[in-house]
Amino acid sequence: MSDEKENNEIDENEDVEIMNEADMPKDNEFDFDELNPGMWFDYGESGMRVCLRTCPIEEIREVEKVTTKKKRIFKGEHMHIIETVDEDQQSVLIWDYTIIDWEKCLDKSRKDIPCTRQFKVQMMNKSIKFAAFYAQSMKELNKRLMGGDDEEIKNL
């Protein structure tokens, strides 16, 4: 996130390369134009798909910077720093970053639901099924990017 983005906005027009598993680079290949590609995951049997990407440490640091307030308190000669973290806002920013897009996500009248921050937050906060899908898909994405199974990744 850059300082130009106000109100914790993430540029929805940001170009993000979408990869299929077959297009994943080999262990020793790096695409410096797109080090954090998105990957599509099927959501059930309905044809709905969700494109996700990981949240790199640089982005996490920016989220922490935006959502953490530090307050200095002086007691006598001693200064204490108290940090307060807006964890809800952290979640919103991370979901908005990691959920790139979705297809065939429909409301009850069968109209497309746009993949906006507002709807991402509603889906994550109010749909246990979607939140569980997101968690499982992010785990799978990390496993694919690491190039191994759970046991291999634990041993790194």
C-alpha cells in the first residue's frame, strides 16, 4: 500500500497476474514482474470461483502501520508506550488485499455480487461457509507456493 492511498483504500484497478497451477514457476524461477500472483479456487459445485493471493510481509507491515496507534504515557521520569490495534480494520485490509476477484457469486435474486471491499467483508463476517472456504484455500495456496505437502512445509 502506498501513502497515496487514502482511507485505507486498496487500488481495485491494480494489475494482478492470475495463474493456474500449471503456470506456477519452478522452485528456482522468479517472475520479478509478478512475485505474488493470484490463483483461482472453485467454490463448491455452483461454478463460483474465487481468486486469492497471499499477503506478503511488506503489505502486512503497511496494514500494521495503518491500524496500530501508539500512545506515550509519562509516569514520573518513566515513559511507557501503549499500543492499540484495530484488529477489525486489520482483517478488512487483509481480506481486501488477498481476495482479488470472484466469478459467479450471486445474491438470492441471481444477480452478480461485485467483488468490492464491502461485499468481501460481509462474506467473511457473515458466511461461515465462505470464511471456512477462504481459510482452506489460503492454506492450499501457501502449500502450492511452497511446492510441498503439509509435512514438508512444517519441516522448513
